[in-house]
Amino acid sequence: MKTSTVILTVFAVFIACSASVLADEPAKAQHSLSLYIVSKEKIEGWKFIDSPKFPKLGYISPAPDLVISKLKNVETFTARSILTTTDTDGQVKTTRRETPAFKITLLEEDAPGFTAFSRRAWKQRVLIMLGDHPLIAPRMFSVLTEPTLNLEMGDAVDDKNIKAAIMKLVK
């Protein structure tokens, strides 16, 4: 009888610990940057991303290609860009734009994985998400060998919430 009580107690502790760990998983996922290489080709089991911010972006794998859960440093700045377009009459129009941005510095131990990811993603679109929130989807034009990444937020409406969430990743 004593043995069965001990076994039940151990089992109860195991279940309680497992539930605690599982409850922490969504919180960890909400507080990490997930990077996905986007495919234009439909792949079985992959999720199609089509939203107002990212219309018909493409397919992402069920698991991220890279997860960054801790950062060395985050700096905010204003990104300035100039967009030049030509209208139907041949008139050139120049628009200046300022958007909030973040300069993210990775931990030294994450730098090699980030470089390897950028090598795999070269010439492809990359979706960067903060938890379940898609942030940006730039095209990877070069292999990134420095442990830094600039995130230009564009017209994100909840910049303060995004900034607070990204700042939580600083170690």
C-alpha cells in the first residue's frame, strides 16, 4: 500500500511539473523572434501567409528556420528612405519616408546560427515574427556575417507594444 502511495505521489508531481512546463511554452513563443524562409511553392503541411500587411506572401514551414529568444542589445532609431516612382504620364515622383526601426544585436553564441540561416535564405524572402505577430518580410540580399539586424517597422500601428515585447528579449 505504501509503494502505491509513493508511486501516485511521484506521478502527481510529474504531471504538475509537465503542466507547468507546457504552460510556459506559449509564453516563450510569444517572447521570441521566429525567422522563416518563405516559399512561393505550395508545400504539404506548410502554412500560407495572406494578410493585409503581407498579401499572398507565400508558405512557411510549421517550425521556424531560426528562433532567437534572447538579444544582447536593442536600439531604436528612425529609418529614412526615399522612394522614387514614375506615374503613367512619365512624371517622376519622389517620396520621403520615415519609419520606426530597431537595431538588434544578437548574443555571440547565436551569431553563427544567424549567419548560417542568412546563407540558406540568400535571395529569398524571410518572414520575421514576434510570437504570432508578423513584423517584416524582407528579401535576403546578402549573407549576414555581423550579429546585427535592422527591423524597419513600416506602418505598424502598435509600435509601442512591439517595442516593449522586443525589449523583453534583451538578456
